[in-house]
Amino acid sequence: MTESKHEILEEIKKLYRIKPITAVMVLLVTAFIFMIIYGAVNDFGRKLDSDLVGALISFIYAWNLGLGLYLGIWRFSNSRKINKVLFPKLEQFINESEEKSVDETETEVYEMVKVAYADYTKKYNKLNHIYWTSIKISFAFPLIAIVIWFVYHQL
């Protein structure tokens, strides 16, 4: 357990705060993924007339990268929004809870954090399920397309 009530806030900030280096890394990775998506979309356009299987694979690759990028940006931006609102409220709550013990305050603060992140967690789990379903489907589509291509060319 913590020694004082202000250490509780520092502990939570240490866990949930987004560090500046993380923001820079997210920006660089986002730019890199945008370039890859642009290349995959161009490849899709070039292959659309001649190689439909290759075009489909390029499209699915761009789709999955785009969905993953959306999921990453959504997580990052919503975490920042929650933290901007949550940290001042926690600080105010800790300052106003002078009659409570440190353990009671810590329990209530962690409950507040849990409540604040509950909706975020629910939406994140839903988006994550959609993303991984898309990844699974993206493995099935090219295989089906290759089977159809083989059957078509054998006849």
C-alpha cells in the first residue's frame, strides 16, 4: 500500500499517463503505416485489371492495416481524453477526502479509475474483436480466391 494519499495519485498517473516519447512513436508508426497503406492501394489499382487474386490480397492487406491503424489511433486519443478529465477529478477527490484513511481513499480512487475506463474497455474489446475477425476473414478470402482461380483455369 501507499504511504500517503498523494502517492496514490502519482501511482495512477505513472500507470495511465501517456509519455511524450510514446506520442512521438505513435506519430512515426502512423506515418509509416499510412505509407504502406498508400502502396497497397496503389498495388490494388495496378493489379485490378490483370490479376484479381493479387488485387484482392492487396485490398485486404490495405483494409487490415487501415483498421489496425484506426484501432491504434482510437486507443491513443481516447486514453488521452479520459486522462485529461480523470486526473484533475482524482486530484480534487484526494484533496477533499481528508477524513478518510489512506486505504479507503485508495480503494475509492481505483474504483473511480475503473468506472472511467469501463466504457473505453467495452468499446476497445468490441473493436478488437472486429479487427481480429477481419484478420481471420482475410486469410480465408485469398484461399477461396485461389481455389476458384485453380478451378476456373482447370476447366
